[in-house]
Amino acid sequence: MKPFLFVTDLDNTLVGDDQALTKLNRQLSQHRQEYGTKIVYATGRSLTLYRQLQADKDLLQPDATIAAVGTEIYLNGSDTPDPAWSEKLSHKWNRDRIVATTAHFADLVPQPDSEQRPFKVSFFLTEAIAAEVMPQLQSLLEKQGLDIKLIYSTGQDLDILPRHSDKGLAMQFLRQQWEIDPAQTVVCGDSGNDIALFAGAERGIIVGNASYELLQWHNDNPADHHYLAEAACAGGILEGLNYFGFLE
């Protein structure tokens, strides 16, 4: 057995089946202890909301947490974002101008203050009008010279990020820092903001309860190295890790 890099979303991916999560935690903890496997959580949550979930669900302490849809990296339980990653994201990022531009769109409903982050501006946007609003918003922001990307997930969450950030790019940053072979990397997710993880990884596990937007992307981008699990949440992760041979 070799060490591997395990990267997983939290809500409705790692978390959602307590019994399976207990079993997965036990196996991952043992693998990390014996072989040096790295555990990374990649979540849309802010650090504040992540800490709440960590306490509620007794999650393992990760080697790193990718928070706020990939715009913040916290190493070894630190409360301070990794400065090297923050520096990479600051190029052509003007948060005040983005906020001012979005004020022209009445359909954008700001998410709570805890989810508004230095490199992330977040809204609720209904699925019925998302396809109409998002191209207009992207065009208006880019005309102002802002180097941004829009990520839509769970049929309601719209995040505006620096173009050079998302969960997948943050994962690749950590992989390079730790000098881990891409072939020894596996990612797990359930929704649209996890697509970037799958696009940047050698192996991916899509849990059985995945949302429509991720399943649609999977159908449009079929790949042998993406495993669509039958079981939901942590049960699906266990299924996929055994399929790929990462766990005995």
C-alpha cells in the first residue's frame, strides 16, 4: 500500500451517513498513521461554518482544509489562511467593484455575512433564472477588467471567485507543495462546485446522491477514472476507494 492524497467535499459527500462515516474515518485514520496518507477537506463553507460541522460530526483533523469554494487554504488546523495561496488570488481581484456591479441584479440575494469572504462574493440565485442572469453578470464583470469566474451549485448557490481559484486548483496547489503523484490522488464530491476537483484529478468518486449538475457534467465528460458510486455519502466514498484499490 502507498500513501495517497484524499480530497473530499463535506456536505452530502463525506457527511450524510453517520454509520458509514465512522467506518471511513477509522480506515482513513489507520491509513494515514501507517502510510502517511494526506486528508484534505474541500468545502464551500467558510471556516466558521466548517468548524461547526467538524464539531457536530466529529470529523477527523485534516492535513489541510480548502474552504470557501477553494479561495482559502488552512494547513494543519490553523485559523490563518495560507499566505502563498492568498497572494496567488489577489491578481486583478477587486471585491468592492464586484459587489457594486452585482447590486444591479435584483435576482441576486446575498448569502449570510459569514459566507462573504475576501476572495469570494456569494449569492442565492434560483435555478429558473440562473441561465439567464449568469451570462449577463459574467459579461458585465469582464468588461470592467475583472479576472473572475462564476460557480453555480445545488440549484441555488452562486459564487464569484478569482479566475485562478476553485477547489480543483487549490487541490493542485497542495499536491505540488506535498510532491504527491497525481496518480495517487482521489477526490470525492456531490455537486457543481466539485466539478473543478474532478477536472483536475486522476481519480474521482461521485457519490450516489450526487446533484443533477454534477451528474450532467459526468454524462457530458465520461471518463474511466471517474467512479459513480451506488451508495450515498461516506458509503459511496468507501465503495469508490475500494474500487480504485486505495484501501485494502
